[in-house]
Amino acid sequence: MKKPSMNKALRILFLTVVVIVVLFILVRFAGYRPMKYPADVGNSMHPTISPGDTWLCRVKRGYAPEDLKRGMVIIFPKDNFGFLLTKRIIALEDQTVEIKGRATFVDGKEIAEPYAVFSGEDPSKTDSPRGTATTGPAKVPPGKLFVMGDNRDNSIDSRDPEFGFVDVKDIAGQPIMILWAKDKSRIGRGIR
């Protein structure tokens, strides 16, 4: 009597495995893959993405300027870093960006940045480009982007002249959704 139910359980298990494998293959061919934010590279995108998080990433090369939007989170390689960086687009090519204290202006208008967090230190009292009180005005050259981390006082980004602008052609993808996090309430959250 137990054999029919055992066979049914094995068939369900087999079908489940087949469905998971097929979905995995379809997702990979569609240009998506899981990526992990290394735990030892800092927290420049915290709380949007935290060290140790695994996210679903849309992997794509050859972004056209019309594909890119201010506020979009992107991944890209950068000289002197041995891993892909994750930052948020603040200004697009031919836009002018300026930072005054904790306010960011693009083309002379202050932009709303609900994702930006600060450590609480007065930015004018730091020596580093991180948290600088004033940046710019700087016009973003054609084919380039001005990017910053969401954790403004702990991010090396386009405010630093040595880091500079990011080449549009270097964009490797866009994080879409958190798949795994230490804080389980963040699992499944979209990255915006």
C-alpha cells in the first residue's frame, strides 16, 4: 500500500527539481543572475544593499543613454578595485551636478534623495571627498555618469576626483531584488 504514495512523492520531487532547473536556465538566458555584495568591501550602499546581501542582477552590456535614469542603481568595474562596484546614478551626461552640504543639485535644482543616509558628522569637517561639503559644479561629460553611494559619508564615488565619472560603456548590470540578507525582512525587496 505504501508503494503508490512513495511513487507519487518521488514524481512530485522529480517534477519540482525539473521545474527549478528549467527556471534557473531561463533566468540565466534572459540575462539575470544572482550576485553577492562582498561582506568585506564596505557599506557605501547601506541600507539599500548591505554587505553580505545576495541580489538578483540584470546583467547587460551596452546601455544606451535613454536606458539610464537618475536614481538607478548600477554595477560596474573601476580601476584599482578588484570587484564590481555598486552605486546610484545621480547625474547623466551633459547634466551639471553640485553638492552643497547634504543637498545635491542637478542642473541647478535640488533633487529629492530619500535613499541617502548620513553618519551625522558635519560634512564640512572632513578632509576626504566622502561627505564633502561642496562638490562642483561639474558638468558630466558625454558618455559618462556621476554616481554616489547611498551611505554618503562612507562612500568613495564621483565626488572624489581620483574616482571621477563612470563610463556608460562600463556598466555591467543593474541590481533588481534582494534574494538573501541577514535581515530576513529585506528578502524579496526591490532595489530602487
